[in-house]
Amino acid sequence: MKISTFLSCSALFLASVAVAAAPDDPNKIDTCIKPGVVAWTIDDGPGMFNDQLLAIMAKKNVTATFFVLGTMIDQNAAQAGALKKILAGGHQLASHTYSHGNLDNMTVDEMKKEMSTTSDAMFKHSGVRPRYMRAPEGRCGPLCTKVMTELGLVISHWNVDTNDWRFMNEKDPLKATESSMTEITKVILNESDPAKDSFILLQHEIHKFSVEHLADRVIDSILKKGYRFVSMEECVGEKPYLEGSILPSIAGTSTTATATIATMTASAAATTTTTTTAAKEQNNAGAMTQVAAWTMGLTAALGYALI
């Protein structure tokens, strides 16, 4: 590989790390407002392994937040039915857009359609409209951030990644699992302190090994370290759903959310900014450690995959 090509790829990777971490943008959540907790976030579902993952979570008595895709909901009835099961398990639903497209390449209207179409699909099958969203690949630049904030949505990033998508083609599921634990082991298990730190952990539910093998490892190791699993709602301290959302009776509650896209007030937006700023300050000391962990994946990151 030519030196110029390597340097260009290195620059692209470091730029992607900056986008994903976004530690200095108060509008983008990448840590929790209190120590000792891990918000386990599950992307790209609901998929064919969702029932299995929910069973593991129920057995271990842990909570997660599912960032779902509108296309996955619309794909078949079984996947659409997973939304009520997720709520019934005490977990939180959130939006990962409709098509998993790059929001930074979309117009304002296209971005709004991604969010509204997903919200409609989720409301149809679960009765809730999500307030929390995650941009595919973490790509949400200034315009995207402006649009999502104006919609009253909580932009949800992460500060630890299983990177399970990198190993989805690994034939040995145990090897893939071990590789997916690399960043968790370094950043959480070896270098963190539950009395001071908190994490938002990214994983996917569409890779078989990630559900069948990795999920148990993630739960057991993080609990052993002394952390508690929480939803994004508890992690951030902001309401999970928009106005008109009513949790179905299957979830054992009838709580109605109080925030709305159409009538999100300036004071509510200010509250979000204050909350995220506090979270950023709490975890700022560990930011360089986390970036260092991400840079370990430089070589692998030169390939492309959906996050």
C-alpha cells in the first residue's frame, strides 16, 4: 500500500472515530448522567434472533434499549410483533431510522421522513413513538443534529462498541465472540471504575454469534465488574416516548409520554442540552482512553460495514 493511501485511510478512520464519539457536542449523548451504569443498546432489529435475545435478558434480569429499523418492522409480521415483546420485557424502544441510510447525505425533508415513517410503524405495532434516535453509523452532522433537535429527539451515540459487525463472517463463533469483547475488556473491565464511570454500549441483534454467544459474555462480565444495566431513559434522564404514546397493557403499564415532536418547547430542549452537558463532563476524563481503544481497530476499520 502506498504511504499516501495509508495516510488517507488513517485520516478517514480517525474522522469516523470523532463522529462516533462526538464527546464535545452537547446535543449527542455518549455517556450517562450517573456512574455505575451501562446502557446496553441493541441496533438493527427486530431480527430473527430477537426472541432468543429477550430470553437471555429475562434470564439474567437485565434491561436494554432496542434501536429498531422501520424496514425491519415492515418486513414481516413476526418482526413487527417483536416490538410488544420488547416492551413486555421491560426494555425501551428507540429509532434507528427507516432505511439505515446516511442522514448526512439527505435533505431536511428526507431526514424527517426517515424519522416519521419509522415512528408511524412503531406506533402501529407497539403504541409508542420513540424520542430517542441513533443515526446509522453515528453519522449526524450539523444539519442532521439541528433537524433531530428541532424534532425533540435525543441523539444517542455510544462510548464502547462490541464491533460485532466486524466479525460476522468469522466461521468460529467463539473466536468472533472473543474478538467482540476486546474493547469491552480494555475500556470497561480493565480501565474503568463503577464509582466514577458509565457507558453506552453498542451491539447488534442480527448476527447469530452476537446473540448466541456474545450476549451472555457481555452481561456476565459487566455485572461482575459492578455495573448495573439500565435503559437509555435512566441513563440520560429524559422521557423515552413522544406525546400520544401509551405503553400497551402487555407491558403492565399505561404510562403516557409527555414530550411531542410537534410541540417540543425551548425549555425542554434546554433541559436536554443541560443533561447531555452534565453527562459529557462526567465522562470527559475517560475520553482519551476510549478513543485509544477505538484506534486499536484501525486496520479492520479500513473495510466498510453497517454499524
